[in-house]
Amino acid sequence: MTIDEALNKNLNFSMLNDVYIRISENQQEIVSYELSDYYSNVTSMMVGEIYLHNGQWKFNAIGNGVKRDLAGLCEFYGVNVV
């Protein structure tokens, strides 16, 4: 999750409230994750990971934030952005 142009516009998560991620299937909420801490030094965040385990989809909350844009967040987790 990132704030669009956060670095250029000097924005961060401390400026937000009521932030959450919701994953739905067929209008049915499967999982939700509410952000409870809002940090002034965070502009991008790995909220969680979705994975298939024994035929069932699982969600693991992570909540790890950094002061980087989307490309920087991807780079932090080893994802190459072209």
C-alpha cells in the first residue's frame, strides 16, 4: 500500500485515519486488516501476504512500513521494477 506521490508532496501515513484493506469474493468479505498505527516516517507499507495453503487461501498480516515510493517498497522486498 502506498500514498501516491508521497515523497514529492511530503505526505505520510500520520496524515490518514480509518485506513483498512478489505479482500472480498462475490461481495463477501474474506479478510480485513485495519491499520492501527499511523507513522510520520511511513509512505509505503507491506500490509500482508495472501497465499494458498492446503487448498485454502490465507492472509498473514505484516504491517511493515518504509519511507519509500512503490518502486522503493518493491525493491526493499526484492522485486525488480522495470
